[in-house]
Amino acid sequence: MERERAGAGAGAGAGTGTGTGTGVGAPPPRHRLVVVGGGGVGKSALTIQFIQSYFVSDYDPTIEDSYTKVCAVDGAPARLDILDTAGQEEFGAMREQYLRAGDGFLLVFAVNDRGSFGALARLHGQILRVKDRDDVPAVLVGNKADLHPQRQVSREEALAFARENRLPYVEASAKTRLNVDEAFHELVRAVRRFQEQETPPALAAPPGGKEAAGCPCALL
């Protein structure tokens, strides 16, 4: 069965909040999250598990699928527009387009596939180049953590890569739903911190008004 493309029917009703907490009639803040990684690492399985609480066991190579979910992260509502992207190299020409549009990135590898882990350094570098930045909101996700006997990438190796690139690291399993919500929520937190840091203090108060109190935020 073809996955939802527009996403509104797939995810809007699945969220845990409606966004009314931002004010009467005010929509929740929108965050564009992009799920990237090699082919077969479980990007679609993670995304669909997060959106629909359903595990997709069959591998169906993705070209590009989009979903929407309204949920609460740390008590604050958010609209998440999630793009599940292709991992196959033949679709690599499309990659720069969605990297340029993304607010935050879920960098997914499979703990039982060393090749998928090795490819992340190049992919992370491509994101930084396209965004023309030294740092972007991103979370490293080691998927298929339930496959202990087949594990090829240790937790220590993944943590070392995460520390080197200043990324949060989450080990997850789309099959058992281990840390699936946590991975996406951690990315929303990273996007929020980044956006707060990018907002010039002068814009926080109207001209001639009182200066808004600042709130320093630390990178992970």
C-alpha cells in the first residue's frame, strides 16, 4: 500500500496535541525535519512508527515520502513536517533540494550495518556544505538496536562520532518502538535551541520598547 504523501491525513490526527496552547487560533510552530541515511537502515520504519505507531517489516525503497504530525514536545505544541528520503545513490541528485529546506536532520544508521555508519560522515558533511554552516540541528540515531547478535557498530564508536560532531546520540528500534519518540523529540529540541540562538536580541522587543530578557542556551 502506498504511503501517505501529503501527510495531513497520516499524522495530524496522530499527534498528542492540537496546538491550541500557543493562543486562540494560533497554529503551533512548524519544524521541517528530514530523515536521512543509507538504504535499508530503517528510515521509513522509524518515521511510520513515530507517526502511526506501526512497524513496517517489509523493505520498500523510498523515493520521497512526507508526513505531518502535531504533537507536544516538553509541553509545547509543534507541527512536524517530516520528509522521509531516499537512501539509494541513484536518487542522490534530489538530496540537495531537501537538505536546503530542512530545519533539522535525523541521521540514521543501522547498528548491524557498518557501511551505513561509515557513510554518515560524508552525509553530515554534505548537509553542512549545503546549509553553508559549521553546525546544524541534527541527531544521530543508531537504529535496529534490537539486533544484538548482528551488531557491527558499538555504542562507544557511535558516541565518539556524536561527540566529534556535537550531536546527540539515540539508540532506537523501530520494531520494538525503543526511543522512537525520543529521537524525534530530541531533534525538535535541537531545532528550538538553534532557532533561539539565531534570533537577534533586537528582534525580541519592538523599537522603543523595553529590552527583552535573554535566555542563554547551550549546545549539546
